[in-house]
Amino acid sequence: MLVVGGDGTVHEVVNGFARGGTMINPSCRLGIIGSGTAQDVIRSFKLPTRIDEQIETACGDHDRLVDVGKVSYVGRDGRNEEQLFFNECQQGIAAVVVQRFQAHHKWMGGFLGFGLTALTTAARHREQAITVVVDDKPPITDSFLGVVISNGGFAGGGMNFAPKASVEDGLLDIVLIHKQRILSRLLNFPKIYSGRHINLPWISYLQGRNIRISSAEQVPVEADGEFLGYLPCTINILSRSLRLKSKT
């Protein structure tokens, strides 16, 4: 299977690989030629950035098994829904950024458009009370600006949200963005691009395989740059479940 497009297109194709959260044909291989706005999948999965190298890789004989995430959530119509995600799934501010980016700034491109939307949203988005349960560990309840569940490391047009992430380790990386003052948000915003934000005192960095997230408030959910719906949601890792065409 060959997909030509951006992160959202890859998201749709990956969902076509499964039925009921299970891969239909485990031997099927996915080749990606990136032509979208953000190109975060290309970064996260360490695929070539040049189009000629992408074509060579997609048409080549090599592949590797990579992880895929699965999220169950409440859809916009109030019904329970389920989707796979390839790169990341976020709750809170990132889902708001996705909505605003698609409505107003997509024409500006991934790096500039996402960056501008994220910065302006960070200046006015309020924290929400959210509970996060990772595997069988005690619940974490706090006022969060956002929750990031990462398979790959990059999102938002080059933001290195989860610098420790690997798409082959059978784990999801979880970044909890706790409450902080607006000035602190804005001053530290550039650190997201280098991954240095994970050293800030109001960031928690965890890893796990099964995550449950809930809130008494209406908290939006997005995945791979696509708005999905709202909490509560359950997220699981499908370890090494998809064959991705690679250089070696």
C-alpha cells in the first residue's frame, strides 16, 4: 500500500488497515511519500525528507514493524467511537490548536501555521481538571493545559513533544502539561521544538501501554492532526503491528 499525502492522509490509510482495532492483513506493507502540511510522521518515523529518496524507499524491499496506537473516545455526535493513530493523540490545548489551525491558518503551512496557532492559543487557553491513569498506577488528577500521548516524537509541524519516543518499543510516551502562568507558557514555548520543555517543573513525562483519561469538563481530543471528539478516552498500544517500508 502506497500513500501520498500528509499526516491526516496517513491517519486515514492506517485506519483502513484495521477492523475492530485488529489488523486485517499483518503482512501488508505501508509506503509513505510525504506531501502534506506538517510532515511530522516523516520526522517521527525517521523517513527520508527528499522526494526521490521517499519514492526509492516506498518502492524498495525493506520494511520494519512499528507500533500503532488505538484510541476510544466520545464522538462529536455523543456516540462512542474508536480509531487508530499512527503518530500522536492529544487532549486539551492541542485539539483546540488543530481546530483553529484548520479553520484559519492551514494556508500558512505546518511550521509557521501550527506555531502561530499554538502560540496564540497558549496565551488564552485555560487549564482543565483531567484525570490520567497509566497502566495500573494510581490516578493523576490535576489542572492540565494538555495531555500528549505519543507514539512518535514530533507533532504540530516540528514540535518535539516526546523526545524519548520510539515507534518500535511497544510503549506510548505521555507528556502531562500542568498548570502554569501565561507568561511562563509564552517564554518557554520555543523549547517545545528542541525537546527541552520536558525538563520544566510543570511537565511530567511518563511511559505506558494503556492510558485512561477522563474529565467532568468537555475536553477535546485529536489524533495525527485531526479533530476527533471528546473525553473520556482509552488509549492502547498495538505493539509492532504494522509493516512500514524503510530504507534498511
